[in-house]
Amino acid sequence: MTAMNSCLLLANVQGKELSLTAQWKVNAGSNQRHCRTLDLVFKWSPRTYATEPDPCISTSTGRNDESGPPHLDGGKPWSEFVIDSLQRTEWQVSPDDGVAMKFILADREGFCTRSDFLERRMEGYRALVVARSFLQPRHHINRAAISDDDRPDASILFSILSDAVGGLIVSNIDALDEVEVELDNRLSYLWIAPSCPPLTRIAWVRGRYNIDHSKRIWDSAVALGIAVVILDNEGHWLQDARWNHLREDFIPTNLDPDAGLADRLVDAIRRYEKPIHGITTSSNKRLVSVAKACETLGLRTSPAQSFIIAADKCITREMEPSSDVTSLRVQNVQDLRDRLSSNRFPPIPYPMVVKPCIGWASECISKVHTETELLRAVEKASERHRLSPIRRTDVMIESYVEGPEIDANIVLLAGLRRQ
């Protein structure tokens, strides 16, 4: 590690007044990301000072004077981060080991695209102890004021850190250089927007099963500055006031996936007093209705007919016919029996795969080798949605294809494929 500047600070940590030796340096910029960094290492020793801070000591600028070193208070996001870190019980180790921190300094002015960008991008890094963003959703970002001519005292340190957008604590001092390289990999995207992202409000249809199952969804919406209005049945857990911080509002709505769902969604959106910019859902059985509601309201969506095709396995197969694959649809097990007993159809070439035409999560999918297994599998698959609001009993039977399954994930934006 290259030479670092040094200054003294005072801080009250767990009722003890500590004298902190702050060693710090500003690192060179990188063309791989939109930031520079400042490394800060705290070492300390317990000392006794007056309970009240000396009024002659500046607590806002961090400027040293004859009264003694400046006192570190929690008035800024970066200083709160430092104090919180020193308060952590796991830091009650040898003071000589110190606490190694790295602060993120924007190299341009703009607006954050996602306020929790640092926590999410640094997730899983082995040398990371804590990551914290100092930003709020759609927050303005200042370009950090860094000058090579600045004298390396506490006031300059405080001034630079006042523009920090986030901080990291790493496992040891040696890891600071490793993290510098890792940031090139993890922050090499446009996390600073030139203009403030517009306020967007979406209606989320079907609010998921519980908080553990969906916390990342709601946290992401908050971090992106997206207002979420939940549409779900009366009594859903997200209707409870304890979750107000995750959503703007809750509209009780009958979400039975029947023929009237699209109209009920349209009515609920039109009654809401604020503009809704989009409707979305992660519920497969409600995708078509959501798309139809968007079409009625003039909101952006893929065509409802596209969802009808994509949701039906048999129709999807018909989009890409193959002479090497046998594929057929039966309405129920009796329909299959009639087919098997008829001379109008060719024999079924086993092995085959049986699956509901509408389904998800590999439910009721079977590989069969005999007619007995086929009948049993079709009966099982046909019953899956017979009594559900979907009321579908049709089953797809197709050739089993030997070999690995390959997923091709393609991202489309405005109808164009994105690399």
C-alpha cells in the first residue's frame, strides 16, 4: 500500500471517548467505472475526555486547531457509517489492527439510477464485511471535490467525504487494494444518470406469498424510486399497515384468473387517484389478463396474444414444428383412450413427455415409456387445473428429446434485441 496521510480525530464509541488515528489517501481514477475511491484506516486507543465536547473544537468542518483534534459526530452519512462501524462489537479487537474502509466518490455530477447500487453490486465479495450506500432514490450526486493541492489535514478529509456516495468495510487493510480492482468489475456500468429518472408508478398484480419470498422485489422498487400499488385479494398480507414502507397503496381486487379479470383490473386502475404508468405481474395465470388490461388502458405491453401463445405449451410447440418431434394435444384421459383405440392415428413412439398445456414449475411433467404410464400421466396432468379458476384439462404429449436442456435468454427493449 502506498503512503497515506494521517490525522487525529475524537469519537464517542460505546460510551468511551476514543482518540482515532485516521490514515487516508485518495486513489487514482479508473476508466472502467464512474468513481474514484478514498481509503480510510482507523486505529485507536481509549482515552478520557470531558463528557461534553469542547466548544472550541469544530464538529462540522473537522478542522484541527490548538484546542485539539476535531470530534467525529454523526451529522453526515459518511460519519454515521464510521461511528456505526466502530460501535459494532466485532470491532472490539486489538486497536492496532484497525478498521479498513473504502469510500466511493463520484467523478461526475448526475443522479443515482438505484440507491442501493453499492450493496447489490458488492454482494458476495469475499473480503467485504459491510457495504452501505449513502444515497436516496433519484438522489442528486455531486462530483467529489478533490484537488492535488489540498493540504492533507482533517478538514480536507471531512470535505471530500461529504460528497461520498457510499462506503465499504473490508476484512483487513491488505484487502483495500484488492477491492480497488474488484470495483472495476462490479461498478463498470452507468450507475450515474445525466438527468433525474422520472417518477414511475406501477400496479403490481398479485403480491406474492410472503415477505421472505418477495423482499428483493419491493426493496428494488424502493431503491429505483418506483411507487408500487398492490392489487390483490382482500386480506392479503401486503394490505397490513406494517408494510406501508414497501408500497404506496393497496387496492383490494378479486384476482380470480377468469374471463372477467382484465375488466376488474381496468376498473381498479381507473378508480385510483394517481396516474399508473404500467401494470405487471409475476403470476403466470394472470399474464394474459394483465396484458389485456394494459391494451385497454393504453399502457405499454407486449400483445396479449403473445402471452396466450407463450403460456400454452402446445401452441408454443406449433410455432416451431419439427419432423423429428411427435406432438399432440388431448383434452383429458378419455380423449387419449379414444385416440389410442382408433386406427386413424399412428402409434405413439415412446418415450414421450406428458405435461399440462398450461403450467409452471415443472408441475405434473412425466416421462413415460409405456401406454400404461402414458394413461396414468395424462390423468394426473389433466386434473392439475380442472377445478382451479383456469378450468383447463388439456394435456400436451410430445417426444422425449435426449440430451441437455439449453436456455436461450434474450432481452428485448422497444422490440429490439439488446446484447
